[in-house]
Amino acid sequence: APRVGVLALQGGVAEHAAMLRELGAEPVLVRTPEHLAGLDAVVLPGGESSTLDRLLRLFGLRDPLRDAILGGLPTLGTCAGLILLSSGIEDPAPGQQTLEVLDVTVARNAFGSQVDSAEVTLPWGDDGAVVRTAFIRAPVVTRVGEGVEVLARHRGVVVAVASGSVIGISFHPELTGETTVHERLLQLAEARRSLPA
Ligand code: GLN
């Protein structure tokens, strides 16, 4: 089974681990740089992005995680995880940094308090697929860099992107039992595992 790390510093860790297990992967909770060894993919869950950023740096995980992602480790960031992956935030918390591994700019809490949290069905990709998912104080993508593919929009704004082996989404498929996005991550993990060492 592919070993898939779930960054386990704060936020929605258990739901991702459960979904990965359901899909036949072995979830590995990542709290130290040593936990990154031997992973086939990694998930950065939702939570509070400025807290996650601080903890990543405090635990000495920021640079090793960044190096692993830049080295081709298939990565899925959801919500706060997307914010962590981005190259910049329009409205960062004081001192808030990102990993700068996905060439997009994001805005936090972008759907406003009226529609703070909602369950929706979104068109996914361009082959007629949909994802049933939840938004919770979600960020949006306000700038899409060159070579970054848009996978989904909600109310006209970009909420899912992919670039190389990195996927970033502003929503929470792990809360609705929607497996499409995690399956895509596991396909990337499989493709990487089958490469000659
Ligand atoms: N609003 C949160 C942030 O800015 C993200 C919300 C989430 O991950 N559900 O980090």
C-alpha cells in the first residue's frame, strides 16, 4: 500500500487519514522531519493556516517538507493546506509565511461570513465529473501562475488547481466522503512508485 503522510500538527487530520485508509493507502502522521522518510505522497489538511505555518517552523518541518515537495513528492493541500502551498497570501496574518511550492496567490476566508460554510456540488476537470464537497471559511485562488491547471471554480472563482504533482483545493472532500481528489493523489503516488529508483 502507498504510504501517505498527513501533516498532523493541527486541523482536520483524522478525516484525511480515514479516507486514505478507505482507499487502501497507509496513512502516516507527520509531526517531525523523520516522518517524511519513505512517503509516497503527503496531505496538508485544513485548519488555521497561520497556526500551521508557525508550528511547521517550530517543529523544524518547514524546509524538509518544502524540499520533499519540490523533489516531486505528490502533495494535496486542502483549505489551510492550499494556503500553505501557495506562493503568496493577499491578506496574511502578521508574519505569516507560505511554503511557496505552488505558483498561485490566495485570499483567505474569501466567501465572506454569509456563506461561511456550505455544502455544494462542483464541476471537476473537463470530462463532466463533479465533486460533492464542503467549504469552511475557505480561501480562493486570486492569481494562477503559468503552468498551473485550474480544476474547479465555485461562483466563478478558482477553488482547485494542480501543478506537476501538487494539488491545491480550497474545500473539504474528506468531510463529505468525496474520494475523487484523494484518488487523484494516489494515482500520482502510484505513478511515482513505478519510476525506476
Ligand atoms: N480560514 C482558514 C485559514 O485561513 C482556513 C479554513 C480551513 O482550513 N477550513 O487558515
